[in-house]
Amino acid sequence: MEAKMIGGKIATARKGANMSQAQLAQLLFISPQAVGKWERGESVPDIITFSRLAEVLGVDLNYFSETFASVAPVSATDEATGREQEPKIEAVSPARHLLYNFSGSNLPGSDFAGVTARGRKFNGSALRGSDFAGADLAGSSFYGSDIQKAVFDGANLTDCTFSANSLANASFDKTILVRTQFSASALEGATFTNTELVDAKLVKTDLTKTVFKNCVFNGVDFEYSDMRGVCLDGNTFIGVRFQKAALNEATFKGATLKNVSFLPNYALTNKYYKSVQAICFDGAQIDKLTYASLKGVGADLSKVTTI
């Protein structure tokens, strides 16, 4: 829905500037096919391209947000002349925009600490180094945004969606992560500490350099995520599913595992058995069913305790 809305605004502004897709693409140093995908809602520009796009089309950067502007239909005609009118962009007040939507915003290093901003959209935004500590962001979405080094310590991220973002070196300490979804996002250097993740999902996400310390994973799904070599020592896993996640060389030293399932990311071949055997469970406490399922595929459980 967000991508289609942005695509419609790009198409309207382009037509208002009497510009073809090919002409716009040439000014942006991209292919006409890329412009076509934007306008059909199949993809969205990156943060840098959004800024250039606004400049070329002669609109405010915030024009691409959901509530910033209302646009007259392209097919409207002038009653006096009978000729087709050019679309008109009528800006609403900045205060109204800020109240509802932050998409397409250039806000690096911003202070959002302690604010209540439920159900907001931070899509296609520059938010690097921003402080969201203690903020209530329940139900908000972050799509295609630069959120590197952002601080979410103590924030309420219940029902939030993080998709295709850069979250490198972001901080999540004592963060509320209930039904929170992370998908196709970069989390290298991001830290999750003293945090309980409840019914959360981490899908198609690179977690190889993500730090998890003193965390509880309750009903969490890791789907198609790269977790090779990740350190999960000392954390607690309850009702967790590793679905086709790459766990080669991962470590669960001193961790607690209850009702945890491991679904291979390929068939039950020698390659799969070797990958499981390379996972370290030394010092872990594992319930009997999880123990049996791991033992059945050759995991080294010689130094674990059953509970």
C-alpha cells in the first residue's frame, strides 16, 4: 500500500512537469524501467534518490508522505477552456504532516526519546543516529530507511515492522519487542540486551554479526535468516522455531532451550548433519523433546543437561 501510494505521487508529479518516464530516468541517471516500477508500486527509491527526485520534480521532499499533499486528478478539465488541467499539489500544514507521518523525512540524529508516536510511518527516511529511547512506537512501520546507530533502548516496539532497513549498530536494550517483525534488514553490529522477544519474527535477515546478550526468545521464528557463527550463549529460547536458518558454527553455550525446533535449510543430507554437528551446545540446558530431536540429527550433546 505504501509503495503504491508513493508510486502514484511520483507519476502525478512527473506528469505535472510534462516529463516522460525516460526523461525523468535520464535526469536521475537510472533506467526508465526503474521509474516504471516505482509508479506501479513494485519498488521505492532509496533515500538518496528520494532527495534528487524531489529536486527534479520541483516538490518538497515530504510530498512523498501519505498525508503531506492532496493531488487533483490528472484528467480534470478547465470548464472555461475545456482543456486538461495540470495536476495541482496543495500542501497541508507542516504540523499536520508531522502529526501523522514521517515517511521520506531527512531526520538524522533526531531526538524522539520518550515520545508517543503509535502507528506512525517512518518509510524511506534518513534516521541515522536518532534517539528513540523510551518512545512508544507501537504499530509503527520502518521500511527502506537508514536507521544505523539509532537507539531504541526501553522503547515500545509492539507490532512494529522493520523491513529492508539498515539497522547496523542500532541498540535495543530492555526494548519491548512483542510481535515485532524484522525482515530483509541489515543488523550487523546491532545489540539486543536484557530484552524479551515475544512472538517476534526475524525473516531473511543477516544476523551473523548481531549481538544477543541476556535475552529471552519466547515464541520467536527465525526464518531463512543467516545465523552462521552467531553467539547465542546464555540466552533463553522457549517455543522458538529455526526455520531454514543457517546455523553453521553458531553457539548456544550455557543457553536454555525448551520446545525448540530446527528445520533444515536443505534436505537431510550429510551436509545438513555436518552443519548441525558444528553447532556448539556446551553447558546448555535442554528439555527432553528438544534434546531427542537434536540427538537424532547428530548434534554433539555430550556437555548438556536435560531438564
